[in-house]
Amino acid sequence: MVARVTTQAVRLDALPHQDRRLIRFAGADLRRFLQGLLSADIHALRPGLAAPAAILTVKGKLISEVIVLCDADESISLAVPAEIAAAVASLIERHIVMDDVTIGLDESLRFALVWPGSAAMVAGVRGYATRHPAPGQLLVGEDVGLTAALAGVKVASEDEWNRHRVAEAAPAWGHEIVADSFPPEVGFVAAVSYDKGCFMGQEPLARIHARGQVNRVMVRVRAATLPAAPLTLAAPDRPAAGRWTTWASDPAGAVGLAIVHRSVAVPGTVLAAEGVGAVEVCSGPLGDDPGVPGKSRAATVQLGKR
């Protein structure tokens, strides 16, 4: 007998760092403007879909991750981390010079993620197929509408939410994804289009893609003890080999995501963490820059050294 999979949901405003605010746009130049600002390919968006993207510095480092939402009327909006939403809106507005683009920050809406499957749609709530902040259906609406849409859907705990992200290798803002990192360092290359043309921060990422690689990458890890907070991971010859950033309970103890030095991103490598003991790396790099096909990376210059 095949086990029945239960649909689960979380309100993002109930999770650390996951609350969102919506930035709305209008204007004839919107798609061209966002194509030059964001790392994702805006021209590839389709109604009903959500896409991960990044706002980067000119050096290719993360300022913020965003979720790009495309609606049936082909309007576009951005779901950004609530803790930096005002700053991100202000930054975007400063880049509007001669463009026919207007911007507004909507503080009234909240967000939820449903997986697997979907929730019943109700008036005032929109749904998008998404892979960020984890694969599922992203719901957007005011508090009352979200509550109605999620009626009858199992409310997932933070532990279940983390387990879903670990299984899907889905990095999250404030955990793996942090400001001043290259997207490949934090498992976030799904947010980067390498063939769409120029965007802010594109040149450094193109150099990494063509002839370099970052020194830090995201991996899955496991241990016998569940951490209570982010932990420094140590290797015998590298005291600061990485950081355990997301964890969830597991029958054998704990599983998680970690950002580690590439030299230890090898399945079977055993690291140490204070209060937890042995931590085993159980994947290679996840969400890493794949590089240019056919180009050897063994002799390339490494970038983003830390």
C-alpha cells in the first residue's frame, strides 16, 4: 500500500526571517528595468509562476534575495524579506532614473507556502507555483484570506518546514542566504540567469561561471544530536571549515544544511561541532555554479576567498 502524502502549509510570518512584504510596480518600462536590475530572466516569466532572483552589488554580492511574482495580467511584483523591505524598496527607487516605472511597498499582505499539492483558492488570495523559499505553492493575501485558504490544511511545525528545505536543498534568507555573499556560495544559483545578458552584478558572476569557482558551498549534513543554534564546523586542518545553518530532527538525530569550505564538501567527510560532536557531510555542493560545459575547472582561479 502506498502511503498517503499529507499536504502541509506554513505561514511565512511565523518563521524566523521568512516574513515577506510585497513591492508593486507599474509603468511601460517595467520589464526592461527589472531585467537590468535582477539576476533572474524576467522575460521568461509566465503568469502563475514565482521565480527566485537576487539584487546584487556591482561586485556580484547579495543585497537581498527576492521572489518575482507574475500575475494573469502579466504584472510583476517582488516579495522581499520583511526585515529589509523598506531598504530594498528605497534602493530600487534610486535606480529609477529616466524609466517609466513607479514603485510602492504593500504592507498589508502576508505569505504562506503549501506542499505538496495546493490549497483551495479563495477570494483575495493568489497562488503561484514556486521553488523558493522551497518547492510548493506560494499563497499571497491578507490575513483573513490566508486563514480561509489554509483551513483544513495541516499546519507544519518549524521542524517540518526545515526538513522540507533540507530534503529539497532549498536555502533560506537569514540561514544560508545572507548579504555580502555570492549566490553560488549559499546554494542560490537557481536565482541567476547566465545567458540573459547584462544585469547589476553580472560581470563577477560571469567570471566565476567561466573560469573560477567560489570557495564556500552549501551541503547537506547529519549528526546524532540536534543543534539548538547555528554552529561552527571544524576540520582537523581547518578550524573554521563552515557553519551549520539549518537543522531538523531525524530518526538518527539531525539533518541539515551547512555552508562549508569546498575542500570538505565531499560525502563522508566528518567535521566537528561544539556540543554536537561528529557532523557528517552527506552531499557534494548543492546549488553550486555548474560552470561552462566542457571547460576544466581544476586549474581555474578560485573567487570569493574566505
